Amino acid sequence: MNNNQARIVELLREAHLIAFKEIERLNLRIAELESQDRPPIEKEIINPAIRKPTSANQPSIPNLPEMLNDYQVVEHT
């Protein structure tokens, strides 16, 4: 490798390092801006009058395979 090639490789490495530093800086800025835009986290307010259905309140669903073939669909309907 001659001097010109070595210098080109050195300049490319420097450009690569500068690019990665800039990417890191931009990622930090993006994270900073995203955290500013987020509303503050509040505890979930649970209204005792509104309850999530329990398994006893839900209709029972028969245990079926995840995917049915044509014959199983016909038998099920």
C-alpha cells in the first residue's frame, strides 16, 4: 500500500468515527425529545364499579386447535 492509499484509509476511518459520533449524538437528542413529549406516568385509577370480567363471567370457549382444517370448521359450525 502506497502513501496515498494509506492516507485515504486513514481519512475514511476518521470520517467513519465522526459519523458514528454524530449518530450517537442524534440518538441522544431523539431520546431527550421523546421523553419531553411523553405525558407523565400516572397510576391507573381503578373504579370499583367497573370491573374487568373474570373467567367465571366469560362464556366458555371449547378448546380448539389454533388452526382448523376445512373438515374441523364444518364440524364446529
